[in-house]
Amino acid sequence: MKMTEFTLISPVDALPISCLMAEPEGDVKGLVLMAHGLMEYKERYIPLMETFTQNGYVCAINDQRGYGKSVRSRDDEGFSYGAGAKGVIADMRLLAEELIKHYPSKKLFLYGHSMGALCAIDYIKRYGGGVSGTILSSLPANNPAVGAGKAYLKLRKRLKGARYRDESVSKLMTSNYSARFKDEASPFSWLNSDPEKIRQYEADPGCGNLGTIDGYMTVLELLSDAYDKKGWESYNQFMPIFIAVGADDPCADGEKGASNGEAYLKSMGFVRTEHKCYPGMRHELHNERGSALPVGDMISHLNSWA
């Protein structure tokens, strides 16, 4: 595998966007544009990229604005620079164009995990005509309270400012997730059933940190946009979509959330949707002890689409 790190300049505000591209040694079957989750960074996906490249896929992922190296200073971690969901998708589109420039004859697929799954839906709402298949890993369930959450964040922004790190907002967004595993040692136990992986997450300075009001607003914008039936501009109803969730994932709401997510996409006209729920697994499917099963299913889908 050949791994290349490079920087693109955001068309939104000239923010430097840090990117990784992994290329297989042999023949290329297709391209996978990847999007990471909340309060983490692109290098956590290198093992998954290695697996994809071993199966013939070129992968590219960027640190989303305010994460990893896509910041102007370390003090900006979790800050979206006021660009919101549209800025995140514009940066993602920029990387897609770079990927296609290198391999213009290959099909483009999307893989998004958690917040990245919301990004993937928002991307296909705008640019789906150029996408040949989408994997939604741990797709967050739709939340009817998102409107109230956005209103609360606007109030907090007026009172405290966009850069304020509001612990009350963080608890509001994830307390229900950790409550399900209150008897376990970590508030992040909802992410993974493997205690060692949770310890590694907690020890990682780039994970699980308190975000800014601006950053949390971006997350809610991504969520509301993803489940908004308005704004679908360019998509192919025959594009296949695979939703993969853990049965014990409170963010995705397990089987119920996956079924509802698929039903929503079907209501938008997509005719090649399916979902699979993995027993005993939580939020980070690709990091679970049994990750070979969901990741293998993802590769099988890519191979059937390529």
C-alpha cells in the first residue's frame, strides 16, 4: 500500500484541509471517499484503509474542519470556523475531485462512519449522480429533538460565543448513549464492547474532547440536513446503499434505527437499499473485536458494485 499525506485548500474559507490517500500495489477496482466521526481524526482509519486497499480500492479521507490537522491552531479543535454543514461537504467534494483526477476512469464509492455517515448522505443529496454506491456505518438515528437542539445552541452562542466549549451541550448530545452502559467504567463505553479499545480511545489526545458550540451546531446541521426530504439536487435512485449498525449502538438505535434509516432512503426513491444489524456490537463497528464480519460485508458490497 502506498500512503500519501497532502493538503488541500478549502474553497469555503481557504482553511488547509489535511488529507490521506491510500493506493493498492496492484490493480484498482474503484475509489472510496471516506468520512470520519465526531471528535476524532483521519489516522484512526488507516487500518480500515489498509483492508480496503488490500482488496483493490484506492481510499481517501480528510480531517474534517476543526479536527486532526485541519485547524489553524490547536485551540480550534472542534471549531468549524462558522462554515457549518455546507463547509464540511464542500471540503469533502474537494477531496472527491482530487481522487477522481488521479483515477478518472474508476467508480467512486462513499464510506461514512457516524457523523461521517451523515456527511455521506448530505454529499449524495448534492453530488450523488457521480457516486456508484454508499456505505453508511453506524448511521445516527434521526432525532425529532434536533430542531430544539439547534435553537438551544443558537441561544448559547449568543450568550457565550461560537468558540465556547459547553459541557452542558456535550452531555445533552451523548448522555443518553452513556446512560445505557452506566455500570461500565467509562462514559465512552457506548463506542465499543472491548474495554481495551475504550482505554485506547480515552488515552488518545485527539479523541473525545469537548467541542465548541459552533462545532456542535455543525453536527446538528448535518443530522437535520441528512433527514430533510428537501434539498435533494443530484442523485441516482438506482445507486446502492448499505447501512451497517451494531445491535447495541445507542447512537444508531440498533435494528430500529437502521430500519428507519433505510425506510427514509426508500421514501426518497432509492430502490437498492439494505441494512444489517450486528449482534453484540456497539458504535465503532470497524474497531470492534468482531470487526472482520462487518468490514467483510462492506468489502463484499463494494466488490458487487465495482
